[in-house]
Amino acid sequence: MLAELVVKDLHVSVENKEILRGVNLTVRQGEVHALMGPNGSGKSTLAYTVAGHPHYKVMSGDVLLNGESILGLQADQRAKAGLFLAFQYPTAIPGVSMANFLRQAVSAVRGYTDRAKAAVAEGGSAGQIGSELVPMREFRKELTEKMDKLHIDATFARRYLNDGFSGGEKKRAEILQMAMLEPKIAILDETDSGLDIDALRVVAEGVNSLVGPNLGALLITHYQRLLNYIKPGFVHVFYNGQIVLSGGPDLALELEEKGYHWIRDQFGEPLAGVEID
């Protein structure tokens, strides 16, 4: 059965201000959706709400994964269920190598950590250090294979997570995380932000190498240029906290040609003083 993420009439507020005003969206494994819209329209709010960020309060509506609500799950539980969020601005963590970070994350998502904790709770021994993690030999083999697939140099794994990384390197690190965690549904929040053409092409190639029958993707972006490299089957226009239009790839080309002013003309002025690009 293919995984399916369903957002149903979702209303979300931040600091008592309603941002999402009834969002409806379905993304299935194997599908690529693009979510486009002007700054401040609520696109990132949707991404963080689905991922489980506690700063965003769900007022009504639901988010379902395979027919089950995930609103009661913590962010790490949603990751274990098969969701992944690539951040627009990834955080640097000096002192923590990419390899160590990825081993911890993979172990948590695949249940190694929980099984070790359960064994201790049932009266077993804690085991030697690292026994709660995916075996090192297995992890190294998989990491090497994924880095080769994404054309990432082996030295990348030894660097501290996002510390001193260029914009393109930070986004490639996010794609490597996605490759290792193997989610069913991935949300990429403005992956093209801050990238030059060469870096954009490299990151897009990485995404394309992962998208397929086992991965559904929601690409959040302002511009059509990302979609020159990653071809969506579905394009949605986000405005004033809602999806106001949906269509195929031609809709992205229309937005590129006309900008967002015609969206304002058709659906009214932006709320809360939001400016249209």
C-alpha cells in the first residue's frame, strides 16, 4: 500500500494569529507536488505544522498519514512514521560530525534506539556503548553508497554538521539526510533558497535521484527555476493561508510569466499586510 499524506481543512495559528485558513492537500508516495506562492502566504507554516513543530497551534482540521492522524505525535515520532522535512535554513552544530549525526538519526528512525531502551526497561543490561545504534559496518557501507549516488565527496562525512558550509553544501547535507532516512513523504522547504545556478543543479540532481515510487515529495518554492530541474506532476498556488489554485506543470510556467499580481487580482488583497512578489 502506498503511503499517503492528507491535510484536511487545516487551520493553524502562531502567537494567536491565524496563518493557515483551511488547507487541503494530498501527497502520495511516488508523486511530486510543487507548492508555490508569495512571501508570507503560509507555505513554511504548513511545512513546520506537518513536521510537528510545537510553535504552531492547530486550531482545527487534521493531518493524516495512511489514514491515521499524526497531530498527537511528536516530531521524532512523525519522522519514524515516514515524514521528512528539509529546512530552508539548516542549523549548524559545531562538534558533531555529519557521520555521527546521521548514525544517531538513522538509528532512532529505524527503531534501534527504542529497542535498546525497551530491553533495559525489561531488566536487561544497557550493553556496550554504541549497542543502541545501527552497527557501524552496516552504517558505513550504506553511507558510502548513498554519498556515491549523490556524488558527495567522502570528506563530507567528517565535517561538522553545517558548520562553515556554503548554502549549496547545507542543502546537499539535507538531501543526504533524506537519502539515509528513506522517508515515505518528504517536504522540501525552499530548497532553492540562496543557491546559485550550479548549486541548484547539483541539489536538484540529488533530489531527482531519490524521488521515485518509494518517495513522495512536496517542493515549496517561490520560483519556477527549481522546477526546470525537478519536474512536478502537480502544482499548487498558496495564497492567504490557503491553496487557491491547483494544476499541472503549466501553472508554474504561468506564474513565472505573470508573477503573483494576477493571483491578488483574482483572490483579493493579501491579508495582514503581506506583500506580493
